[in-house]
Amino acid sequence: MADKSPLKTVLKTSLPAVIDLSASTFMWTFEAILIGKISAAAFGGHGMAVQIIVVILTLLLTFVVGSSIIINRYLGANDTWEANHIMSQALMLGIFMAIAIACLWYYGADFIFLLIRDRGSGARQAGIIYLKTVAKFAPLVLTNFVALGIIRGAGQTESAMKINLSIVALNFVLAPMLIFGLFGFPRLEVRGAAMAMGVSHSLGFVATLLFLRSRKSELFLSFREITTPNLKTFRRLFKAGVPTTVEQLVWALGQLVVSSYAAVLGVTVLAAHQIFLRIQAVLSMFYLGFSIGAMTLVGKNIGADDRQGAVRTALAANRIVFIFAFFVFISMAIFARPLVAIFTADVDVIQLGASVIIVFALVQVPKALDGVLIGNLRGVGDLKWLMWVTIASVVFLEVGLNWLLVFAMDYSLMALWLVHLCDESLRSLVNYLRFQGGKWKMGDV
């Protein structure tokens, strides 16, 4: 891979992933905008439900990231048989986890949403309805999440993009019809949003399965492999994936705690915070797309024993996201109030959001850089480092310092995002120094 332009290779692999992941997050955001038209309480409850889903999805990263790292090493070494074996075993574990998570969502929703002190606003009930409805589709939805993640992580980002765009297109059509009761459909509001998501992703599972059984796929799903457990492979998957899962789970739980701080401060603060999280989710897909591209290409370079190519690829990805993040910062600074007003007509929420958005915009620069640095370090197998850095940042900054500022010193939404700016800046710095220091060269999966 050393003879190829790193910039072109990164763009070819990463841009389809950016489109793919952005489409999914756009759908979450579009859904949030629709629900925001119902009420601020429904908007806040739906936002909390989405965050809970994201927290649980991180558990499945054990099989997505862990298997992708190993698969890329084998593909780099042209060993497709072992790559197929790893994929099948990862999907087997993913199916078991999907069923367990579906039960957790359905039977645990009432307890989980005690996090919201809704004071009769209805936010808690909206969240419970959404989560329980999604749970009914969860086994297929979550298994498809794992399968598409493996396809994407193995470098077939264009194929994953096509499947996911089809899912999003169907969801885009069904959501307003079921939420507002258009064209003769019943008005189901929050439940309708969940049903639209469940139906479209379940059909997407069928498309993914057919792709993995076709000749178009670089990986091939063997029914024999997926029904024959291999304990040695399971141990490899957990070794490679558990640090990433702990990293992402701790981060997601930390953000859920921060959202609970916002919820305690009131529905207005919660709604404004959820708007920023929705915008952040869309932007993060750009960063994540390049993170996946960097992880894939760096991993294949390591598998092909081309460490110099791995470094060139990593640096090219970082340059691209820095330019994008700087453009985002300038745009948000100019269009602050109209951007917040897209999500709600509540005057108080718009005023609060517009007063904080400049800090939120500034967060994007270190967050973009850190996203790709994380992909670089995952590609070379430096997973435990990332896990410990995230644990430290969540415990001491996101949870600890935010609690001190919000509850002990009586600050509000501005404090939450100033702490986040500090957190992202520190993490991008230490991850950059780690990658440049070269200790990752000892990483192995």
C-alpha cells in the first residue's frame, strides 16, 4: 500500500463511511425535529431514550471493533479464510447480545427513566414508550448494527453506505407518516417514530444478510461457521474488543450522567442540551467516518508490515478533519440562533442555546482531531491506552468537575460545555503525543 497516495486512499475509504454514518445520524436528528413539534417534554424524553440506546450499543463494539481490527490484519496479509472465520464468530456473539439487550430495554425501561425528574411534563413516559417499542425490533436491528459495522470496518465502506442509505430512506418516509398520522396512518407520535425505525432497520438486516452471502462481499458469511462456536476465537475477540467497549461505554455513561445533570436543572436546559447533542451527533459522524477509514487503512498497513505507510495514512486523515472542524466553527459562530431554532420554537430554549453555542462550536476542533487520533491508535492495536485515557477524562472531568460546577457552584449549561471543551482538548493532546511517541508499535491483537 506504500505506493498509493495516502490522501486519496483515506478519502476513498472514509468518505463513503462519512455519508453512511451521517445518514443514520441525520435520521435520528430528523426524528428529533419531528418529535420536537409535539412538545419540549416529548423532545427531551426521546433524546434521553436515544442516549440510552447509544450507551447499550457500545456493548456491541466488542464485536464490531475487535473483529474489524483482527480482520484488517488478515486482509492486509491476504488471508481471507481467517478473516471470514473471525466475522462469523463475531456475528454469533452479536446475536446473543442483541437478544439480551432487547430484553433489558423492554423490561428495564421504567426503571431506567427514573433518571428524568419530569415533574409531570411527560418526558419520562415519552422515553419509556420509545425504548419499549424499539426493543420489540431490537434482535434484528442490533444484529444488523454488528454486521454492517464489520463490513464498514473491513474497508467495504461503499457497500455499507448503500445498504444504510436504503434503510434511512425508508425510515425517512415512514417516520412522519407514523408520528403525525399522515395518509390514513394512525397518529402514534413517539411510538410511531420507534416503529418506523424498527421496521426499516429490520428490512435492512435482510439486505445485509444477502450481501454477505453474495460475491460482491469481500467477506463471506458461512452458516456453518456462525453456528460452530470457537472458544479460542471468542477469547481473541474479547481481548481486542473489550478495551474499546469499556472505553465507549464509560464515555457514553458519562454523557448520560451529564444529561441527567441537565435534566435536574429543568426541561429548558435539558432541551437545549439535547439540541447540542443532536448537532454533535451529526458532526461526529464525519469524524467517525475518517476514524474508521484511518483504523482500517492503518490496520491493513500493519498487517502488510508497512509501518511507514500507517503513519502517512494517519497524518493525512488528521489534516482533513482539522480543516472541516475549523469550517464548522466559523459557520456556527455566524448562524448560532437560526441553527438552534431548527429544533424548537420554544423561545427560552432558543435563547439559552444561542448563548452557549459558541463554546459548543469551539469544541469541534479538538473533538475532530481526537476522533481520528483514536482511529489511528485503534488501527495499530493501542486499545488499553485509549480505554484508560477515557476513564480518567470521564471520572475527573465529565462527571466530577461538571458536578462541582453545576451543583456546588450553581452554574448551568455553559459549564457543561466548557468542561467538555477542556476534556476534548486534553485528550487530543495526549493521544497525539502517544501516537507520535511510537509506543503503539508494540501493539498486537
